[in-house]
Amino acid sequence: MITAREIDAATSKARASRKDVWLTDPGVRGRGRFTIRCTPSGARICMYRYTCADGTRDSLRVADYDPRGVAGMTLQEAREKANELVRLAGAGDNVRVFLQEREAAKAAAAEAALAATRNASRGSLAAMFRVYVGSLQGRESHYDAQSIFKLHVSGPFPKLAARPAGQIKAEELRDVLARLIGAGKGRTAAKLRAFLRAAFSMAMRAGLDPTLPEAMTAFDIQVNPADRLPSLAQFSKALDRALTLPELHAFWRRVEAAADSPARDALMACMYLGGQRPTQVLRLTPQMVDVSGGALTLLDPKGRNRHANPRRHVLPIHADLMPALRARLSQTEGMESPLFSTNGRVLLRKETVGLLVAEIAKAMQIAGELERGPFSMRDLRRTAETHMAALGVSSDVRAQIQSHGLGGIQTRHYDRHDYMPEKRAALALWVKRFRNLPPEPRRTTARAKATRVEE
């Protein structure tokens, strides 16, 4: 198998000889080969070379090689993509023709979906919001926006949802929000107002912004009625619930005592990984877990314009988490199957993990183990950050662990350190904290021993 060291050596040889140098993986005869072409200019191009049914040979570009996976694919990623082409060749397909037909089918489906979007309920508020929700695919807010509109606009106000979006007035949206606030759902009202404002804003800009969905141009929005509504900031106060140390210890004892299940393993992963968002942990697949390297990669779509190109968030795997991950890996059906699933095919919903946390919180409340009242799944992330800060973990390392606050110029353009040693050390402290493990005995240096002898 091609290694990173061989690629670097071949690149140097290509520059010295001013000729291309080819590296090839071994493979089964008739199934093609994964190859890498190293050019004198320094380019490393991953390719798949195979023989067609008619005896002709063909080469398909897979990706550019980049050991960091930034300007191209890593060796593992490129090899996995090439393996997909190997499977097609093994089925007797002309791979290039198959890929062309598949891309044409995708383009036709996209065109049909666009036409359907324009024709069905053309111009309505509901249709505009559907297009907006579609643009949120891959983001945590996607399901939230879809659910809130369905429950609090389409359901109770069907006539308003069916009216042309360009005719909606601020006063009508005010009535929708007032209903929620009157029911004690101020936070939901603030979210709905933000989603509506973003949807109308997107429709207004769609005619001039080529990066926005073309379907948004059909609504002819000239004014954003949600702009006139107050922000409802009083309902969007920052939360501050974090488990105390005794609560944290009691919580973990109950997690360990819970019945074995995908939800329990996912919750344990969230904790061992420093309070990760359950939505991102639940998207893990076998190809994102490097057992031999003791690390896994989460895809973080949080942040402006990041949903199309999620940040690769690499975290070390604590040794005590490894058995649970190995057990889940053994139950998956393929490299792209969800790691946390009840049937090996459909990923677990975050609500399922949240329900487990709610059950544990209720049991703790009955047992008198809560010092500061109820808590929920989202409070565990804050708890991890709070306790790591108490342990002396710097804010920079905590940001690297929880993947937030990394949008500055220094981080995006200059700081290329992976922080793995710092993350590993910080997570080791955090694990000892929530598991209530005794601290390691302090090592006495030879100098300290000599000092005591002299005294």
C-alpha cells in the first residue's frame, strides 16, 4: 500500500528528474488500481486506473493529495473514494460512463425539484420558507426551523402560510408571535422571528446573489416585514446552568448504570470528548474513527457559511471510551453507516439521547442529588467547559476541544498547530474530574529528594 513517506520521496524524485513518478497500490486483477501521479511541479494527483470491458484503458482523477486534508484529500480519504470506483468496475460497469450518467441524473433531478418548487404553491409564504429551510441542510438549525414553522405557522395559520409571501405584512407576523408569547413560549417566538427575517432577507437578495437558491427569485420580495418586529431579545438570554461537582459525579454514576444502548454510548462519547454537541457525535461513521491512531474527526457546520464546507474537528479518543467505540464499529454495515444506530442503517436522533439525559435528571431529582435544579442535554456542554476552566485548561485549548470561537484571522489563516497534545492532556483531566478518579501521585524529582536529604 502507498504510504505518505513514499509519496514525499516520489515527489522529490519527480522534481529532481523532471519526470512524472507513479505510485500504485496492489489490487485484484481486473478491478483497477489506485495510483498517485507525482509531477515535477510538486502536484500529487490521486487517480483510479482501470481496463474497460472492451480492453481500452482509462484513468479517472480522484482528488489532489494533501496530508492535512485541507487543499485536497488525505491518503485514506482518496483511497476510500477510489474503492467506490473499484466496486463499480467489479460490477462490470464502464466507470466513466456510469459517473457521467449519474451526474446527469442528479442534474435532471435538481432541475425537476426546482420546477416543482416554482409550480407548487408558487409564491406562498410556506413555499418561500421551504426553500429557506432547504438551504439549511446539514446545519443543526435545519430541523428546528422546519419544525417551528410547521407547528406555529402552517398549523394554526394555514391561510397566512398559503398567501403570497410578497403580500405578508408585519402586523400578521406579529399575531403569530403574540400567540407563542401568550402561551409562555417566548424563546420559540424569538427563534421564529429570526427564521422569518432570514427567509425574507434571502428572498430579497436572491435576484442579485448567485450563491443563493435560484428558487428564491420566484417570490418577488421587495420589503422584509420581519424587520419591523422587535428582536425579542428578552427571551434569548444566555443560559448558565452547569452541574456542580457532586451533581456531575452522581450523573456519571447513573450513566454507567444505565442499560447498554446506542443512546448511552453516544452520551458517553459526548462526555469523554469534552462536551461535544450530540448532533455532531451522532453523525460519526466508521471512516471518521481512526482506532489505530486514537483519534476521530467530527464535522462542525456551525458558523457563518460553514455548512457547505464543515470544519474538520479532530479529537483524541480516551482509552476508556475505546471499548464502546469498538463495539459500535463491529455493528455497522459499512464505512458510511452511522456509528450510533439501533439497526446499523439509520442514525440515532439527538432527541433520543436527550430523553436519556432527561430520565437521569429526573431520577437525580427524586433522589435529592440536584443542588441547582433540573438540567438538560445542552447543559452538559456548558458543564464540561466550566469544569475544564476550573482545572486550569486555557480558553484557547477549551475552544479547540469544543470547536467554538475559532473564526478569527489568526486561527483561520496562520495558526496551523493541531493542538492534539494539549487536547489529550485537557481531556484526561476532564475524564478524571467527571469520573471522580483519584489524582495521580506527584512524582518527586531527584533534585527534590536531594534537597530533603540535605535538610
